[in-house]
Amino acid sequence: MSTVTIGPNEQRKQQSNIFTLENIQPAKKAIFDTQELNLWYSDAHALKGINLEIREQEVTAIIGPSGCGKSTYLKTLNRMVEMIPGVRTSGVVTYKGRSILDRSMRVEELRTHVGMVFQKANPFPKSIYENIAYGPRIHGIRNKKILDEIVERSLRQAYIWDEVKDRLSENAYGLSGGQQQRLCIARCLAIEPEVILMDEPTSALDPQSTLRIEELIRELKKDYSIVIVTHNMQQAARISDRTAFFLNGEIVEFDLTDRIFSNPSDQRTEDYIAGRFG
């Protein structure tokens, strides 16, 4: 009787389709769990059988070439994708055990827990103070003392308080690009979410502002779960705990970031990280 031996390369290929990492290190609790998620824009199949866990108090980076489904997946996590006509989905996405695609989950409730920071800073055409106080006011907070405390706490968390504390009544448009992005992060923090979604938050910033945002992300993960879409491989390597590589609407590989960048299981991951395509 002949014996078939599976070599190391073949074992790595088989393991590349396993996206749960319980056998690698003690797992933190999953806050988002995505199972067999498919998404279509009319007839275009944008996400194909996505299986992915987002863990508490970790930074999860999503990398991949343009048009591979990264931002689509991110916007699915707070249902912003539903604003696009013709979108339909199948599969399951749960937040703390509750299905977010079930209509019993109100969008407003979900977005209270899952904040978002966009690629381009988008402060409101209001004062710095009113930008931060806006969300808490929407949620019924009217007490001036409490609002003052929220504004200061949020701006401190976003590492911008010392730069704006004497300018709170000024229009937010007077801030620099990097300051505006940190203001938008503070605005997100003001409603006390548990998850922060970031869609290329530093792509329009200079290197110094980028490093400040990255420092902020490392600090915020002590209290928040963060999912960041980035085209910057060095950024993903610097700030994330786990990395998912998307390609053509599918997950090629999901692993600890150190392993993704030092010893990926799939040749396509290695080629993308090395800049051979994308």
C-alpha cells in the first residue's frame, strides 16, 4: 500500500482557508462574526463567502488592491452599504451575537455602537465644540456641564485637546487636515461606540499627521475594537494585530499580522505585500 505524504507547502495551502485562529494564541472575544457573507451591487458580486471575526480590543487591518471589496465589507458592518441602490446580501453578520442584517436591529442603534471615520475628514460646518456635542445631543443629552465634559474627554482621547482648547468656538474648517481627521475621530468617540471603523483615514494626510493618527489608534485599541482599511502595507504592519487580505471580493488569507507579513500561507498574499501587483 502506498503512502501519500503532504509536504509543508501543501499543508500551508490547506491552512490558508482556515480563518479562525484559536490554535495560534488565546482568543479574545469576537465582537463581530461574519459567516458566508455575499453581497451584490445589482448583478455585480462584490463580496463572496466572507468568513471573518473581529475581536475585542484589537486592530484588524484589511488590505488588498482597489475594487477588491475592502470598503464594501467595512460599510456592511454598520449597514451604510444599504444606502446604495440595488444592494442585496446573503449570509450572517452578528454584532455581539445579534444579527445586524435582521430588520429588528435598528440602524440607529447599530451605529451608536459602531462608529465610522472616513477617508476624507468631514467635519460639520459648525464650531469645534458643536462638532463633538452634536452626537450626544442627538441622543438626548442637553445638560451643558455634561456636554462640556464629553467634549473635553473626546478631544483628549483623540490627542487634539491641547491644540484646540482655546478655539472651541471657532469653525472646524479652520483646522489643518490632520487636525480635522482627529476631530472626526473625537466626534466618533463622543457617542461612546465599542467599534471604530476606519476607511483609509490617513490617505490624504502628510507623514507627520499619519504617525499621530497611528499613535492614536494604538492607544484607542485599549478600549475599542478597530477595523481599518488601508493601502499602506507599512501602516498595516505597524498598527494592526491581525490582517485580512482581500482579493476579487474574497478573503485570500486572514492571520496574525506578524505572520501575514513575515510568512504568508498564500503566494498571492506574498506577491501583493511585495508589490508585484495591486
